[in-house]
Amino acid sequence: MKDNHIDIEDEEFEGLALAEDNPIDQESKEIREFELPEGIRLDVGVTEVIGKTRSFIQSLIEGGFVHVNGLAKKSNYKMRSGDHVKVIIPPPKELQVEAENIPLDIVYEDDDVLVVNKPQGMVVHPAPGSWNGTLVNALLYHCRNLSGINGVMRPGIVHRIDKDTSGLLVVAKNDQAHQGLASQIKEHSMARKYIAIVHGVILESTGTVEAPIGRDTSDRKKMAVSFHNSKPAVTHYEVLERFREFTFLRAKLETGRTHQIRVHMAYLKHPVLGDPLYGPRRNPFGIEGQMLHAEHLGFVHPRTGEWLEFAVEPPEIFIKTINQLKNN
């Protein structure tokens, strides 16, 4: 694919809205011009070249920012020989996040940090499709101040857990605390342990998965074990109890890649029960959302230097499922 890239700084557009003005500011836009292989869908081809998510590219196409031979086309347009593609990427426009009176299960709080037990089903920070009802919306209502390092979309968010994963999360109330916590994550000194129910019976009592994780090349919503454009990832696990067709285990993160435990367990052919992305579509319990819970969190307080450690019980659906497995 031939790509004539006009040298304007690329930015991360995930979670940002497109600028409303059209035509857009000539100085801040980015223009990409290239040709695509004959027969490929317009949205698929542009996604491969631009490197953004397919949904973002489709929004550009629908907004009239993608032209083929000077004309706007639909996402499913099949490229023809000699077609010339021009993509105009507008500057991102950050949305203002509203504070919402959403109850929080606060495990610990002081002037610097807050530890919360996130319920299953709650998104951590606003993003397309989830602008409201997120943990950040709730935090803004509860806290007067949050760290601004991650911008208005992710204030105070040092690390995150998936929407359908429940459990412990630490939030920074100021930039000093944020930097201190982030350095512990980078140095792998923050203790993070999860419990999970996975498909199949794991025979080994303990094990370690050391396999790099990167974006899935066929589905950008998913991550995958990959040795191309990936980052090192290490997960340690121990079996807590075995059932006829499932295993109850504890996993300890050494690194913190997106979907790490879910990807690594699927890589072992033991996907997390209820996982909509990496597991079977159906499960005998009709569970929606993975049985994965961040039960334990430990870190050095960024101001006092004291080691803090917390643990919380899994949600009711998790306990109910374990009891069903025991009864069966």
C-alpha cells in the first residue's frame, strides 16, 4: 500500500469526539493520501493504513472525511484499480465529563489516594458508547480533586480493569500520587491478584504464562498473544479448586497488559467463564460477563511510604457460580 503521509503529528483519538467544524482548521488537520489493493473494502483498507480502530475510520467515512477519487464513498465500497484515497483526520475534541451521583464502594480514602471496589458492568472511564455512568463520572461527583495527568477523560485513573471485571482499583487524587503509583506499576512492584473461574480442568497446581500480547490483527477489539508489535506479558497462577469441567484459580499479574489474564488463559485453552471476547459464546450457567475479580491490591503509599494492602470478596454472581459448581 502506497502511503503519502503529510508530516503532521499523529494523536491518539480513542475516546475523543471529532471536531464539529467542517471544513476543519487547515493548520491542525492531518491528511493521508494513498492507494489500496483492488477489491478490499474501503473501511478495512483505511484502517490498515491509518492504524486507528475500524469504528473510528467508519465515523470518518460517515462524516465525509474520506474521499475516493475526490468523492465520498460508503464503508463497504470495494476498491478498484487506480482508485486514489484521501483521508482527512480532524483534530480531536475532548468532551467535558459530567459528575454523576453514582454510589461508590470505597475501601480506603485519604488526601492522596482512593481505593474503590468497582462493580461488574461499570466502565472505568468515558469512551464512545459509554459517555455516562462510568467510574470517572462517579469519582468527579465524590472527589473535589483528581490527578490531571491522564487528561479530562481519565482524571485520577492510574490503571484500569475491564467493564465486566469486578474488584479493586486505586485512584490518584493529585499528580504526585499519580506519578508515585504509576512508577510502581512500571516497576511491577504493585501487587495485583485476581480470582477467576476458567473452562477446563488445569492439572498443574501452579504455572506461569510468559507470552507477549499485542493487538489482534483480525479484530482490533481483541488482544492476542503475538510476537509482532507486542509487549512482554507475564501471568502467574495457582489452582484453588477443580471441578468437573472448570477450574477456580488465582492469578497474579507481573505485567499489566490490556485483557492480560483473559488473553493468557485463552492462550492456554482455558478461557475465563463468561468471557464474551475470548471464550465460547455459550456457557452452561448463562453468565454474561467474565468471572474475573480483582480481589487483592497492595502498593506503597506515594506520600507516606507505608505499604497498604486490601482485599474484597467477589460479587454475588461469582459466589453463586462457585456454589453451583460445588453442588454439581
